[in-house]
Amino acid sequence: MDFELLLLRALKSLIGVLGLLLAYLSIKAYRKSKSKNMLFLSIGFGIITVGSILAGLSFEFLGFSLLQVNIVESLMILVGFIMVLYSIYGID
């Protein structure tokens, strides 16, 4: 197994774990405060995390190229960042 592929798998796993932790903590904060800002923040973190996990699974198991999964992941990150920005500037 190539070192680069092993490194990519490890990094994707860490991104998935940390992203899910961020999404969980922001959902927990939303439930406590009922602030729509926290809801959009948690959605943004969730979209970013799902995009990363989806890209990794698509490459590993569905046979998509790294370029294809990178495009999908980049789109998901873009949408997630828009949600995070909206949570900061869009409400209240």
C-alpha cells in the first residue's frame, strides 16, 4: 500500500471524526440555546463533514477518480462554509 494513500485515509478519518464532533457539539448548543445561528452552524459543519466522508467513500468503494471526488468534496465544503457564514452574519 502506498504511503500517500494510507496518509489520505488517515487524514480523511480524522476529518470525519473531528467534523462529527463539531457537528454534535453545535447541535447540542442549538438544543440548549434554541438559537437559529447554532442550527445553521451545525448544518454547515455537517455538510462539510459529509462531503469529506462521501468523497473518501466514493474513491475507496465506488471507483471514482481523485479529481471527481475532489470536485464533489469542494462543492460540499463551499456549501458548508456558506452555511457557517450565514450562521455568523445572516440571522439576529
